[in-house]
Amino acid sequence: MSHCRRIVDPCRYIRVGFFPMLLAAPLYASESPPIQTTPMSGGDGSVEQFDHNAYSLPLGNMSMTKRLDFSVGNSFFRNPWVAAPASTEARDGLGPLFNTNSCQGCHIKDGRGHPPTGDENPIALFLRLSLPSSQAEPEVLEQRGALPVPNYGLQLQTAAISGAQPEAKMLIEYRPREVTLADGSSVTLLEPLYSIAEPAYGELPEDLQTSPRLAPPMIGLGLLEAIPEADLLAAADPDDADGDGISGRANRVWDLRTGSTVIGRFGWKAGEPSIEQQDLHAFAGDMGLTSSLVLQTDCTQSQGCDDFPNGGTPEVSDDVADFVTFYASSLAVPMRRNMDDPAVKQGAERFNALGCASCHTPRHRTAANADRPALADQIIWPYSDLLLHDMGDALADQRSEFKADGREWRTPPLWGIGLAHTVNPRAGFLHDGRARTLEEAILWHGGEAEEATQGYRDLPEDQRAELIRFLESL
């Protein structure tokens, strides 16, 4: 029997990447979306840094005392964790199963990751796993969002410490897909096809569900967390009551801190309610490290992980968890560039005219009573509503996560996207990095964004270039 099984083509129906939805249909019936007139995309904390470190600076309006906390958090975010026991006791306990040994290993220079090429091991791209939700008890779906796979959990771990066996290998093939534009020119898209080879802990089920996930950029997370929930819910239109073709809705997810269901706003399907929970789930799932909030890793009992030394109980101390969460919530957004360029101005108008701003909401205001002064009462320009949208078959993964179905993805923020390849020249766009360029990312959009995508395909070359110039200025 073969040890390599083709996954149900999750790429034929995969979703949008680190920058899933670049387009959508018109949102405002009587009021045009705002045009950004200030370079301060991240409010007063925006920074003027445009090189390979553009995503790695602290909020510009943060106090010097807090900058010291930022530096400590950065050290735990950047440096690798090691297997226990080790002399570096504050940073041991890695694995036994894991995907990477540091946060920076996935979030390269605090930016988005890239898919592997050739014989590279996947690091910044991994597979979420589950069984069909119809087989799960309601409590499991309420608290975990999906049904874990026996012997493999909710995520495929492709690395292991000495003496342990990785769960399997993730393989990717790409199939070219030609898109012809109205002017006769064509663009070659790459459709990824995923498979799992050499499963080490038993046969994988025939009804296995998978979803590839690429590490997204870290900038501006604290500002997104500070947007009032009421503002996000006010923009939701789950039944498309206004008939504009856009039906954004909020995900409802389990908050480990409160033990209740709340709105989700982080992750590709808005499956996490807070930066803290997103971080500590990443420690557990990506690096095999426990914390007081997430006491179990993704390693199942049948895999024998308890037979290996651990790095303490928990392995990530509360102090370290707090520093890393502070760091992740304090990364500044770079200022916009070239705003006076006529092509950029035309591109901004076209972004709105095509309907991109229907999901990529340009402007928000953070809460005046936010916990931290640097995040409070800020006018920000993230270009996201943080809501779920149907992105069509081409981007669907057919795997649900809490209330998000297999065609829905959260609108990813676009701020800073023009510096993506400056920070990481190999950075990929969309949830799995399949798009090598912003134009490719646009052309993958379907579902609620189909009308806008068709509008882009119909534009003459110079007007398409203006839209791309606008995105590159963000």
C-alpha cells in the first residue's frame, strides 16, 4: 500500500492568502469609501522605515519604558527554542513534534512567510487538519472550532526533536492556470496541489480535511485588537440585506481566557479572539510548547510525547508569554509612500470604484479607552473589515473553523503590503502564498469579489498598473 495519499484537492478550492481578499463588490450605496490623505496608516505610531526592517519597529508613539519590554519580547520571538533539558531553561521544551523552532522562523522579519521550493522543508507554511464537523459533538466545535484527526490532531507537524518521528511530509505540486484579460494579455497563475506522504502514526482517514496556512505579517495587530467590536459588527451584513452582493459576517470563537464565545478577529478565518490566544496557540501548535493558557500541545496521547522531557509546567512562563504578546501587539505600521504620484491617486480611486473597499474597509478608529495609550483613539487605515467573506471555489479549502465555512476567509489587512518583497523577497500572497504578485492575488478572487475581479480583468493595461501602484504605496 502506498504511503503517499493525495489530499482532496484543497487548492482547487483554496482561499485567499496572507492577503486573501484584495477585491470585492461595491459596499457603499450612497457614500463613497474614504480616500486616504495621510501617510500615517497606523495612526500616531506609524514609522518611516522602508527597508528590510520595515515591519520590525515598535510603535512610534510608545514610551521608552515600554520599548524595553518590546525588546525583551523581541528576543523571545526571534531566538530559537531548544529541546529539554537544556542550559537555556527559559527557552527549552521544544517539541517533541513541531513545525518550526522560533516565531521568526515563520514570520520572516515580522512579515509574511513563503512556500517551500524544491526539496525545502515547509516552515512558514503548514497544513491544518480536521474531520468533517458533522461527526463532532457540539461542545468540541464550540470550543475547538474543528474536529481533531485521531493520532494527528489539528495540525500536521513535519519536524521533530531527536528520537521522535515527524508526523509526515507535506508535498506541493503546482499546476499552471492561464487567465486571459480583456485586452488579450494573459497571466499564468499557479494552482497548488497538496499531498501528505509517509504518515508515521497510522493511516490518514479518507475524509481528512486540510487547509494550508501561510504565516501572515505581524504589523498593526494591537491596533486591530483595539477597534471596537460594535464597529465591526455594524459593518456585518450576513444576509446581504442591502443587496450589494457583499455579506460579511463575524466569526464566533472560543475565548480561553473568559471561557465564552466571542467575536474572532485574528487568523485567516478569524478563528482567534485575541493576540494573546493567537500567540499561545502558535506556541503549542507550531513549536510544541505549553503555557498556562494553552496547557496541551497538538501532540496526541498515542504519539508518546509524554515520554520525552519537557521544559517545565508550563514551558512558556507567564512572563515570557506576556512579553511576546506585548511585542506582537506593538509592531508599528510603516507610513505610506508616493501618495502624490498621479498614478497612485488614480489607483486609489479605481480601488474604490471597482468595489475593493467593500471588504477592504480603508479606515477605522480605535477605542478611546483602549488599554494602552499608544493604541487608543487612533485613526488607522488597515484596509480590512476583519469579517468573513465567501471567496469562491478557487480559494475555498472546504474546511470549516468555528462559524466560518469552507469558502469563507477573513479580509486580510493591506497596510504595508507594498513592502512585502522588500522585507522578504520570496514572500507569497494569499493564505497559502500561491500568488507571487499582487496581480495574481487579485485574479484568484472569486465569490463576493467576482464582480470586482472581472472589473479588473476588463481594465486596460495602464489602469491595471495604476491600481497595482496604489497597492504598492500602502
